Amino acid sequence: MGSGQSSNVLVVPQARQSLEQMKYEVAQSLGIQIPQDGYYGNMATRDTGAIGGHITRRLVEIAEQQLAGQFGQRF
């Protein structure tokens, strides 16, 4: 891979911009500076893991809220 390219393929490509924005918001809330050049090789693994973990938590919360709204009225 190299040079900042990800092997992940988004299921909804239109979500890319929102996910990028979320990454910066989470990093800022954790006090982590994301490199402007997009190269993460100089960042601590702990920091990138923390960003990924918080993003995952937030995405699960969003999905749960949507599911509760969608299916909550049936039960």
C-alpha cells in the first residue's frame, strides 16, 4: 500500500467526506494533531488507535439510534 493509501473500501462512497470530518473532530477532542500531509507514519500507534476506536464507538452509537428509531415503534 504505502503513501497513505487505504485498502478499505467504503460501502457508501459518498460518506468519505463525513468520515474524514469525523476523524478530525475526534482527534481534536482527544488533543491529537493529525498531520496535514496525510502521512501517519510519524504518529504514535496509540494515538491512531484511539482515533479509530472513538470513531467506531461514535458510528455504532449513530447506527443504534437509527435502528431504535426505525424498529423501536414495532416492538
